Amino acid sequence: MKATKPLVGIFLFTFVGAVLSFIYFSYTGERADQPLKVGVFVYDMSDPFMATMIDGLNLLADDSALGSERRFYFNVNDAKRSQTTQNRQIERSLALDYDVLCVNLVDRTSAAYVIDKAMEADVPVVFFNREPVEADMKKWEHLYYVGTDAAMNGTMEGQIVVAAYQADPGAIDLNGDGAVQYIMIEGEFRHQDAVLRTKSSVRTILEAGIRLEKLDGGVANWSRDEAAALASGYFGRYGTQIELILCNNDDMALGVLDAVAANGAEFRNIVGVNGNQECLTAIDQQKMLGTVVIDAHAQAELIFAVTDALLDGRDPRQTITIMTDERIVRAPMYIVSGTT
């Protein structure tokens, strides 16, 4: 298995570790005497990537409390894909005087409601993984975002295909007709990350001079089961015409792998995003072409670093030097691809 890691990722791991070491031992006396309450709100804990990230946050919270007399409440709420449920969870936490909200929105277009409620209560918000629109982020100076660049996710996904094609065109253009017939499986209808990943992955491949012909595509709502159902239909409809399947995330890529197995097919030109361990194993076994790894643990460290600075009464920008003037922190990512 071949991994490509930008130097910025290596620097960031070192930087985040140093930041957290400093943060853990810099609490004020006032803070130690009071319980610290953080509400974490997740769009769906059945999402493997989100579950991994929340596990990382919980471990960081536990580690920060070791050897300290202060009480630390780190309450995780699962919205189960309902923005109405998430809004109620947030309202309840604000009523209970929580100090910071960490929010993975169900619907990014609903950020304004969350922001208005937080502003009324004067409680800062750290959005993560699903980025609010720019106008919403400008509404208040105590709003932050931690996540990756969705367009770059797609660009790197396209780069996996380009590299494989350039190494061996016949490994991608299976029928040798000079064009790649492909399927696109998207995460959510009109979801920003889905739209950006879809557009930039295709654009990257086209800009490399590779002809594409789209056979079909659909929305699987980031779900393995839904993607498996879609892919089974595609294999039944198009069979060996399919030369490439691009997925907006790894859970859906695993659904495609399930469909490949169920149909008794031999097909590995599947690309995803996230770095799910099952996908990494599939790449190593030459059952999948590649994925863009978004390091869930590194993202959790950055979320915790921003949150911790806020709890300590500090401006996160003074601690996290990679934070932009717009209060945005981009988490590291890198490509993992199989040999071709």
C-alpha cells in the first residue's frame, strides 16, 4: 500500500501535540473550582467516521482530567439525522448553562438558528465536519469551524484516478475505448461536501486529459447499505461497462464493495474519502483503488484544542496558529492508494 502524506500533515501532528500539552497544564484557579460543561452534537453516531472522531474527543477529555481536581462534563448528543432533534438538544444544553457547544450540524443551512440561540446565551460554538455557509460564520466573533476542505477532498480523490491511469491506462480504461465509463455515488442531495467532492473529483480527472463518460449516479446519504443497493442496481444494469466508481465517502465505497461481492464480480476501481480502516485493508488487498484519508483523531485534537482554549478564556487564534482570520481550522488529509 502506498501512502502520500504532505509535510503539513506531519507538522500539524507535532504542532497539535505541543498545543495540547500546553493546554492541559494551563488552567486557571477559577476554572479548576467550577465544573466545565461541553455539549457535543453529532448528526448521526452510526456514521463510522463520526464515531471514531467522538471516541477521540472522549479520550482527550478523559486525559485532560487526569491528575486534576476539576470536574469535566463532556456530553455527546446523537441527533440521528434530525435537525429538529439537534435543535432541541442544543436548547436544553444552553438552558443548563453549558460553557461551549461543539456542533456537527445535521443540516448546514440551519446553522443560523443554532448561532442565534448561542448568541442569546453568550456561549461560543465550535462547528465541525459540516461547515456553515460563510454568511453564518460572519454573524458572531465567537464562532469557529474545524474540518477539511471539501473541494480538496474531491481533488485528491481525482488525483488517485489520474495517478493510476497514468501508470497504466488499461487498468482504468478497461475496454480500451479511450474513455472511462464511471458511476458517481453522492453523499446527500445538495450537501456542500457532496457537491464539492463530486465536482472537483471529476474536474481533476478531466483536467488531466482523461475522457470521462458518466453511465449513472445516485445519492446514498453517506450510507453503506444505501450505496450497496444502488451499486447492485448499477452492476445489474451496466455490468462490465462500469470502469470506475467514485464515492463521496468510504462508507459508501464499502457498500460498493459489498455489491461487488454479492454479484460475484471482480472490480476494484472504487475510490472514496475518509480513510475508513476497512477501506485501507481493501486497498492493501487490491480490492479498492484508493481513498483520501481524513485523520479523525487529528481532527478531534483540533476540535478539543479550540474548545479547551475557549473554556480557559483564551482566544484560540493565539494558540492555534493555523487558524485563519475567519476562525477556520483545516484538518490534515492525505492519499492512500494501491499499487497499479
